[in-house]
Amino acid sequence: MLDGQSPSLDDASCGGAVCTLARCTIADPPTALAQARCVPRPGGRLHLLEHGLAPDPKVAAYQHRVEPLQRRVADGCHLTRDPLALVTGAGFAGGDVGDVGDVERIYGAGPRPRSYLTRTATVRT
């Protein structure tokens, strides 16, 4: 699924889907996630690990400031997207951030503006 918008799998053909460090560079993440939502059977999980907008105001301000350069040098990478909001907006776990269940948001190793991670295993409703 190079751009994530036209998967080569049938709808409801898998027990789950995995997305790691890809939503930041996809041009149309809502469309790609809507397609990813079709692949797992109802009740199947989307396992996600993505970097995105940090909750720390100083780090977030820096992310906004450097994102134009980041996009040019890192193949379109957006530092300020909120992966959890994108996933819930695509209809996983009822479309409500409070419904996603198993979520971990942490700073990983590396520079804080590029290492704020969201990990979740949301359910296709």
C-alpha cells in the first residue's frame, strides 16, 4: 500500500492491520486510514506506532516552526499531525478519542521534536 489509499487486499480479509511511522508522510491520511479500516474484519485491530505533535508547548512550538524544513528534507514528513485523532476520525473505536482503549504516548530516544510517539491497538467498529 505505498500511499495507503488503494490497498490490494479485500475488505474484511484480515484479522488486523499494522501501521508504523508512515502516517506522517502520506499526503491524505484520512483516506489512507479509511482504506486501512476496510481491511480488518469488524472487531479487528489496527496496531499503530507513529510520531506526531508533542503535548509540551515548547516542543510543539518548535515542531510547528521546523515542519516546513522537515517536510522538504524528510520526504514530506509532518511533525504536527496527531496520529490518535486521525485514527479515531477514521472510525476505529467509535471515532472518539476516549474510546480507543490501549494507548501509550511517550517520548522515545532521539530529539524530542521527532520522537514523541503514539502507540495503540484500536478496534475496527
